[in-house]
Amino acid sequence: MHAAMPPLASYELLVPPRIVFGAGRVAEVGGIVGELGGAAWIVAGERSGAASGGLDAVEAACRAAGVPSRRVASSRGEPTVDQVAAAVARLPRAGREEAVIVAVGGGATIDLAKAVAALATNAPADATDLDAVVVDHLEGVGRGLALVHPPLPVVAVPTTAGTGAEATRNAVISCPRRRFKKSMRSPLMVPRAAVIDPLLTRSCSRDTTAASGLDCITQLIESFICRFRHPLPRAMVLDALPRAVEALPQVLVHPDDLDARAALCHAALVSGIALTNSGLGMAHGVAAALGIECGTPHGVACAVMLPVALRVNEQVARGDLAMLERTLDPAAGDDARAARAFVERIERLCLAAGTPQRLRDLGLAADRLGWLAEHSGGASMRGNPRELDAAALLPILAACY
């Protein structure tokens, strides 16, 4: 006799209306843009857009479809308030009603594109201080303004397999001057289409591949064990996580393995869907603060914090971690043994990836541990299975310093 299933709580599922996945499918971008509007306004990574071949491929696809295209912004590093404001200020006024924003790059590029698309229709036409307009639309700073008008349509073309930004409803924006990293967030910001072509990730360096892959794996795990988890994202994680855990070491050794790259791209997409519909946890809560304090790339910060977060949550999330281990080893044993095996598996994966292992390796000063504990909060930390305040977090951070 089967044990009774727990009752289902109320939930929603938010995903891009169109997902196009597969090698060579970037060639379809022009047709997709043509269905959504009349012109492609391209936001591309300063290096990744060209290096990946994605920028050339998108422009060629638009020409083939008879869709005019122009490059309206470039992304360099994680987007800042200044970069978003400058990009919005440079947007053409003419033709805006038929424009489709096409983001070609990593998660930072896609986030910049989503923010620009949102403010293109929501910033006052006579605004003279776009810096303030950006801040006023971020969570927890400024006036907390909501988006009133639908953004320009966004077509996301990722060139890394990591953040899942092609499927999320937010854009993470930092401000070095004010020392914050906050989200612009709205269901309206989910891209109208995500075109995931694994061929575009081949130009990623080993370090980028490792950090991006571990960011994706962190998102899959944290969304699965999150206290706000929902059933449909969890079902997708059970498919995507074992693929990612097996594919990442393969790609790091054999970077031309397209099947493994496809598995990571699929997992990154699922991780974006999962986090936007469920939530995250401690690793992401600390990673955001590390980005502010040390300028640590998000994927690298997640790679440092994932093993720590798993050990912290092992007891309270034992059943969920055991379930994840059984997707990789069906004979993993009882929940306690399976959960421990999963934590150890991820620790080995992080070691094999060669990413930093301790907070000091990120340039964090020992006397800033208290600051880090105080500022590792937000929505991600609220979703962590084990409740943690700054006082409880400080000794955990000190132990991994």
C-alpha cells in the first residue's frame, strides 16, 4: 500500500511562452522576432556576443527573415545601475513600438536586456534622471515602483549554460557606488522566447564553464529543497539535475562534447524556471553579498557556497537530498545514507571543477565576515530550508573562511 501523498498547495507556473532548444536553432531567431514585432534591437555581450558566434548568427537570421536589426547596447560584466540608465538613454525613440529586444550573451547580458526592455516602456518620456528611475524600480531601494506597462518583447539567446536568465522574471542590477545588488522583478519580464543553442557555448573558457555549470547546479538543488518549492519545478529538476551532474565533468575534460553541452544548457533553462517559480536558499543569499563586497562573479560565489549550504541543510532537507541522490544512484540506501552520499558527490564535483573552495580565496578580509553575515539576507535566504539569521550564519561563514 502506497503512503498517502501530501496535499497540493496552491501554485502558479511562469515560463517563457516559447522555448526553442537544439543545436543550430539560433537560425530561427529572425522568424521569431518577425512574429513578435518588426525589428530586432540587439543587446550583446561585449566579448561573448562575437566570440560565441551568436551575434553574427542572430544578425544573419534576421537578414534571412527580412527583419531589420541594430545593436543598441553592449554588456560588460554584471549590469549596474549606471549601465542600465545609459543603455535606456541611448535607445532610439523612433520605431520603439515595433522593436523586439534580442539578448545575445550570458546571464548578465540577458539581465541587462530585460531591464532595458522594461524601462523602455515604463520610464517617463521626459525623465532627466534615469539613474533614479532605475533605482526606483528595484526591490528594497528607491521607491519600489512596479512595472505598469508591458516591456518590449525580449528574445533571449544565452551563450553560457548557467544562470537560466532566459527563463526568469527578474534582472539583477548592482550599484558599486551605493553598495547594493538588487532585482528588478515582474512577471512581465519573463522573455517572450528563449532560443537555446548549445553550439553557442563552445567558446566559453574552462573557468566560465565550471562556474556557470555550478551556478546552474546550485539553482537546481536550492529550488528543489527550498521551503517555497512547488511540484512542477521539482519534477523538472529530477530530470535536469542528474544530466547536469554527469555532463559538467565531461565538458570540462572534453569541451567539444556537444551532447554534454546540450545537457548543461537544458539544465540551465530548467534551473531558471525552477528558481523563478520556487525560490533559492543560503548559497545564493551569501553569493549576492559576496558580489557586493568582493566583486565575485556570481557563479564562482555559488561554487564556493554550495557545499557549505548542503552541509548546513543536510538534516532538515534529508529526504529531498536523498531523492536527488537516487536520480544518480537508485541503490543509494536509506535517506540518511543517500543524503550524505549526495552532499559528498557535490563536494567532489566542486573539487573537480577547480573553483575556489574558501571565502579567503575570493579576497574576503577576515574582519568583513560580520558584514557578510549581516548582508546575506533577502528572498533567497528566506527560502533556505534551515532558518538562519545573521548570528547563526556568522560561525558557518567563519568555518569556511
